[in-house]
Amino acid sequence: MRGRTWKISASLICVCLTILSATLKRERPPLQKLSEYGFFTGQSADQQPANGTMAYRLNTALFSDNAEKLRFIRLPAGATVPYNDSAVLDFPVGTAIVKTFYYSQDMRRPEKGRRLMETRVLLRETSGWKALPYVWNEDQTEALLDVAGVTLEASYIDADGKKRRHPYYVPNMNQCKGCHNYSEVLRPIGPSARQLSGPLQKGGAGPSQLETWAALGFLTGLPAGEHRPAAIVWNDPSSGTLEQRARLWLDINCAHCHNPQGPASTSGLFLGVNESDPLHLGIRKSPVAAGRASAGLAHDIEPGRPEASILLHRMESTDPGVMMPELGRSQADPAAVALIREWIRSMPPAP
């Protein structure tokens, strides 16, 4: 009798463990309000990180119609991240990467206030990363989940004192994968060792963010400074050469698609910062598909001739059927266009 009882109990335990395992693997539905995550202390609109949430900054960021951004990350308690210098850091299950897009009322005087547009949350779950867009209400008191996407209006005074007004597009959940796509798997774009190699405050002094993370025990395996990628800021000539700054801008703005595992892999144009093949970089490379987007030009990059380079033509365009990147912007970035033009012009012309 005792033996039979034990067999029944063992079976019940096995069933319970199976149910428990399935429960643990089951992903919770996304929260409807940003405030429910507890990323921030006080009012969420103040964007003050709560305990366990860290602010971070990229040396060179993706252009998003002049929007400014606040970035945060929260790791599970006791979790660590292994260092690598060739790709985005591999964050553990339970990580949340949070990015808030906003416009200052006057970019020359940030103290005059700002309008938060959206906060995108990337959650690392057992099945992979999930992208969730939260749209801020008019009162700036809460951001609500909007999986369908929405068009807002951006209105501000830019850094040159010019009044600007244009649409601001919040992507839907499926569009997020259009950029965050690596071998058909959604993943983060920005937080790599190269991008985190500067201090938290732009132009500030002190330890790099990597060194701070290592000191806090979040980052493991950090090598000595001379063995880490150099900090490059695309619009700071003192941080690197013209080519280095141009290549890093292309890396963060284009290479998430233009890489051998990205959505634009069939183009043969690979713009990652570690790419060394001139043809893959577009130098005297013919486009895979001609047509209106190529403007009748022969090569992606024509050395010494920016006006004859398809890459620059598509960067300058705001035509949805021509412009690159095709998602995340409706405006051109004049400063970036000027940088890439100067870089192409500096190349020795083909014989």
C-alpha cells in the first residue's frame, strides 16, 4: 500500500512540476501603462530612474526626425552581462531596455520644457525580445500601449532657432522588427561596447559607462582600455577621423538592415563598422535593383563624386519610395548628409 501511495504521489509531483514549468515559461501579457513597470520614481514623465534602472547614452545615435532620446536599462536582480567588442551586448532574460523620444520646446533652451512623444520598451523574454510602443497622452501624465502605431505632430524650435512642425510616426509592433531584425530575430540595435565607451554625460569626464557597469558588477570580462573600441562621436571631429565618423554614422543608422543577416542582405551593401570589403561598402558597386530610387546613377558610392552616389541621394531624399533609412524618419539630416558627402569627396577618384 505504501509503495502504491508513493507511485501516485510521484506521478502527482511530476504533473505539478510540468504545470509549474509551463507556467514559468508562459509570457505575461504586456502591461497597458508604462508606469506599471516601475522603471521610474515619482512621475514617469520626469524620467528619473528608480532603483534597479540605469540611464545610459550612445556615442552616436540613430537619427529620428530630430527627436531627442532618454535611454534606460534594467537587468534582473543579480544578473550580469558578458563583454564583447563586436556586437550588441547579450543581455539576459528579464532585461528591459527603455527609450523615450521627446522634443524640447526650444532646443537652444532645454529648461523651457519638453514634450514626450513615445517610450519604446524592449523586453527580453524566454522566447526572445519583444518590442512595445507606449504613447504619451496630451497631459504628459502617462504613456499607454499602442500596438497599432499612431501619427503625432512634432512642434519645436530647433538648434538653429528655426520653428519646425512635422509628423512624428510611432511604429506599430510589426514595424519595430523592420529595423530590429537579425536573421529574422528581433534584437536591440544600440548598446554595444563601442557605443557605451564614453561617459554617461555627453562631453563629460570620468569613467566610461563600461567601466561604471563593471564596477557595479553588471558587466563581466571588461578588458583594459587600450583593448576596447575607441569612442567615436560622429559630429565631433576631435573624436576620430572623417572616415571613422562617417563609418560609425552608417553603422548605427544603416547597418541594422545592411548586413549579411539583415533585411537588406540581398542588396550586397553592408555598412557595418567592421566591414572591410570596399565593394560591400558600396564603392563603385552597382545597385542590385535599379529604378527610381537609384536616380539613374551607376554606383552606390562613386569615389570623389558624392553627387553621383546613390547612397547620398537616398540619404537626402524624403520621398517614401526613395529615402533611406525607409523607417524612422520623414526628414533628412543635413549634418549627416554633409558628413557623408565630405567622406565620399575625400576618396581618391577611380582611375
